Amino acid sequence: MHSIDDGEVSMRIAVIGAGNVGGTLGRRWAERGHDVAFGMRDPARGASAVKGGVALPDGARVATVADAVRGAEVVLLATPWKSARDALGEAGADHGALDGKTILDTTNPLGAGLMHLAGPKGESGAEQIQAWAPNARVVKIFNTTGFENMQDPVYDGAATVMFYAGDDAAAKAHAHRLATDLGFEAIDVGALVRARELEHLAVLWISLAFGDLGRNFAFRVVRR
Ligand SMILES: NC(=O)c1ccc[n+]([C@@H]2O[C@H](COP(=O)([O-])OP(=O)(O)OC[C@H]3O[C@@H](n4cnc5c(N)ncnc54)[C@H](OP(=O)(O)O)[C@@H]3O)[C@@H](O)[C@H]2O)c1
């Protein structure tokens, strides 16, 4: 453990899925002083398999999924939705390896035509993940904007928004801090059931990105 520049203690983070989202967030957290382990199916592929560069920042390493999760307090789940259950299995969810840990769920369960793949009772992906890792503390976050905005969330000198939803206050504090560390305005939208709205907000962002707006836009909350 070491101090980062605002005097707060760094966090131990496992990133499962080292693609656009996992690579971007994990690299940025490591650059901010956090300890980051990228959990990969084939860690022998090395640092260059982590999206965003050929070498890793200090404080980051590659590992198997199980090894990355073992020492982590926070687990970022950033695989495609169709791989999420397998990835939790590789992490050891069935053997209690995720018990008590914060899971930051970035996945968007979408099918053809951006159809939201809800569970049988209308559950969000995040609620399904909570059911697959029942003693973990799931927070839905980092699903409502593109990975380019995770690299740089600031437009015209002002933060853009990152909404999050979850049932556990301590896990939400982790989510809030890790989003704020990257430059987002982090806003708590309530209990994990609210992930249903966040997954639909992601559909809106994606459909706008496919249209005239392209991927270089973000949502912001303004107040008076
Ligand atoms: N792209 C965005 O802008 C964006 C924004 C918000 C949310 N999301 C959501 O974030 C998630 C990731 O999106 P992405 O664009 O980052 O995807 P991506 O670039 O395709 O990366 C997915 C990563 O997951 C890994 N993976 C797949 N199955 C795995 C498993 N069983 N165990 C461990 N790792 C596994 C892949 O590794 P291999 O190289 O081994 O296949 C790859 O590194 C998706 O659910 C997406 O809906 C994406």
C-alpha cells in the first residue's frame, strides 16, 4: 500500500477483461498510483495484450484471473456480457473467491439491434451478476459512456457524469472514489435495481454514437 497524491491510500484492483474498457481504466488507475492486476485467460500474452499500449505503467501487472482477484479489494468486470458468467467462474465465484469484494460491473447485456437482454423477471445484467456472485458487493458503473471518455472525461474544462447503482454503501464509496480519481463527476442513482435504467442509458449512448454524434460526446448533469 502506498499513498497517492491527495494523501489517500491506494487500492488493490483486479481488472477482468483487458480490452477497451478494462485496459483504459486499469492503466489510468495504475498511473494514479493504484495497484492493478489484469486478470487474463492467457497472461503469457503479456502487457501488449492489455489494450492501450505495449508496456504497463508502474503498479500494474498481468496475471491469471484467479490470481488477480486473490489479493484485490475491488474487481472491475469488463468482459463482453456473454463471457461474464465464465469470467466470474474463472475468478472463483463458486468457491467464495469474490465474497466481500466490490465488483464494478461495466457490462452491457445487449443483443441484436441493441436489445437489452434482461433476466426472466426483468433483471439488469448487474442483478444477474449479483445472483452469480451472491456474497460480492456489486456496483453498476462505467457502462454509460464510451471508453474514450474513460480515457478523458473532461469536456471544455468540466467533468462529465458517471452514474452508479448498488446496494452496499462501502462498495459504492469505492466506485465513487475510483470514478472521481479519473475526473468524472460520480453520481449515486440508488440501489442495484436502478442498474436497469443505467443499462438503458447505455443503449441511448450507443445508439447516439452510431448516429450523427459519433463517439466523442458525453452526458453531463447541470444544476441550479
Ligand atoms: N467499448 C466501450 O466503449 C464500452 C463502454 C461501456 C461499457 N462497455 C462494456 O464493457 C464490456 C467490455 O467492452 P470492451 O469494449 O472493453 O470489450 P473488448 O475490447 O472486446 O474486451 C473484452 C476483453 O474481455 C476479455 N475476456 C473475454 N472473455 C473473458 C473471460 N472469460 N475471462 C477473462 N477475460 C475475458 C477479452 O480477452 P481476450 O483477448 O482473451 O478475448 C478482452 O480483453 C462489455 O460488456 C461492454 O458492453 C463497453
